[in-house]
Amino acid sequence: MIKLVTIVSLCVLVMHSSLVEAQPSKQSKCAKYKTKLDNIQSKQRQPNSVKRSNKLKEQELKAFKKWRKCQQGKLK
């Protein structure tokens, strides 16, 4: 009985680890969107004209929405 429990436990462990490796994590998948958002936000901290600030604000909103959709798994 103990051998059976041990074998089943090992099988479950192996199957779980293979499933985890097969699915890419959301962090690595969405990293490029997060990087782009971070870059835009760092540009916003620099002194800019009003026109440039408004464009960066639009870009930030777009990048945030795209990153958020990726995090939620709604991005194609």
C-alpha cells in the first residue's frame, strides 16, 4: 500500500512539473509590454513641453491597456 501511494505521488509530481514547464509564465510573456510602459513612464519624469507631455500620456495609456490585457490573458 505504501509503495502504491509513493508511486502515485511521484507520478503526480512529475506531471505537475511538466505542466508548469510547458506553460510560459505571464511575467515572461508580458515582459516586453511592461518594459515599454516603464520606458514611457521614465520619459514622463523628464522635463517636457506640454505637447510632448500630452503625447506621452496617450502613449502611456495605450501601453498600460496593452500590458493589462496581456496580464489578463485577453491579448491575441
